[in-house]
Amino acid sequence: MTRSFRAAFTALALTLSLPACAQTAKPANDADPALWVVKDADTTIYLFGTIHVLKPGLTWFDEAVKTAFDRSDEVKLELVMPDPATMQGLVKATGLAPAGTPPLVERLPAGRRAAYAQAVMDAGLPANALDKFKPWLAATQLSIAPLGKLGYDTSNGPEQVITAAAKAAGKPVTGLETAAEQLGYFSSLSDKAQLEFLGSTIDELPTVEKVMSKMVDDWAAGRPEALAEDMNDSLKDSPEVAKVLLVDRNKRWAAWIKQRMARPGTVFIAVGAGHLAGADSVQAQLATMGVKATRVAY
């Protein structure tokens, strides 16, 4: 893949609490995803990278991750999903092409149209289902469509688990962004970038299973450097996409963390793992602000 599936997965969270358990021998499905901490005398902020959808049976909400969560007074996610009706309205407002725009398939290069039609059919959609979509929304929909067939589900994803645990514990859960902001970042991409985004999605859909499996394996093994390669390095192919969906957002989140350090308390932040990996990561942005994030060993 060049940038499509990874960009969508890095940037967009589409939307069971597990007990902590001390174990002397780790089961085969045990995962130890990376965790970082930023601290001063009276403030602690944990940074946890997520994979938005997972297959059932992977144990990760334990050990250092659960300890950090339990110690926290509040939880911050990329966003807190609004109710379905509100989300549907936002998607319609940001993801539909203006009236008079030619059908999406006609805007693609002729050499990609057959593959696009096949991708729509493989997603179980009518042939004209995405005709009025902006290219970014079509790309995102086509990228995510295969995941359910492969056994991935948001109900197994860390955001759902963490949110349920926070509600059970009475911890406030808020977002670093709103759904309107997050969808707006995609919609703000130039038409050229959006069409490239969709084109590469069409080309790369056959590799989704392999790429997704490697991403989850790297996440579960706590290999942020590999995740950076999996998720973010390919964004360099499109400076506009990288800037809007990754770098600028990481800078804003780092600025929020630095500002939050001025107040006492403990915060558990969970964002897509691609934002906590690579040269433009949140941790790297914090370093430019004089704030050090330390990897938690466990």
C-alpha cells in the first residue's frame, strides 16, 4: 500500500471491559502494546496507541495498560462518537459531492474504473452506491468494508473497551477532536489528493488482509518503529495527506498535552497507534516543546 488504507486507519476512528489479571505465564494471545508517560511533580499523562478494530480473543487491557488506566482521573480519546443520527448528518455534510458533480466513477482514470466497480461490488454495495460521495469518503468506506469479513470489529477495539471501563469507573471521557473536526480534515483535502487517495485504495484493497495482520502483530508486540513503517512512512508519498491527517493533528495534540501539564491530575490518552510512531509522532512534537515522553517498560 502507498497511503490509502493506512491513512484512513491512522486518521479515522469509525465508530467489554476486561478485568486486570496478574499472570506468571502469558497466554498465546497476550498483547503488550506500547505505552508512554509524561510526568512532572503533580501531573501524569499516559499515551496509549490503539488499533481501532480487532479480532476477539486478544488480551491487552491488563498489566501496565490497565494500571495506567486505573490510576487516571480522566480519559481522552481521538473523539467521542456522537449518536448515529448526528454522525450521519455530519458525514452527509462533509462527504457528499456538490450538486452537479459527475458520478464518482467518471472522475476516475479510465484504467481504474473496472477495479473500482469490482471494489464496490465486493463491499456488497449497489454499483451506484458511492456515485455522490466525495473521493475521500468512498476511499474510507472501501478501505474499511473488508474488515468485518476478516473478523475485525469495533466492539473489540480499544476505544470501546476503554470507554466501557471508564463509564463503569465513573471517569469522564472526552475527545481531543470532535467528529465534525475529524471528518473536516478529510473533506479539506484537495480534489487531486482525494482522487489519488481513492485510486490507491482501489489498487491496494487486495492486500488489506496482509497489511492489517501485520499492523495488529506489530501493535500487539509493542513495536512502534514497525508501526511507523506500516502506517506512516507511505504518507510521505503525499505531503498534503501527511500534513493534514497526521502531522498537524499530532502537533495540536502535543500542544494540548503541554497545556494540560500545567494542571495537576492523571490523564489516560488513547489515540490511533500511528500517531505515536515515527518521526512526526506526538512524542516527537512534544520533544520540540521541551516535554519528554518516556516509554513504559513492562
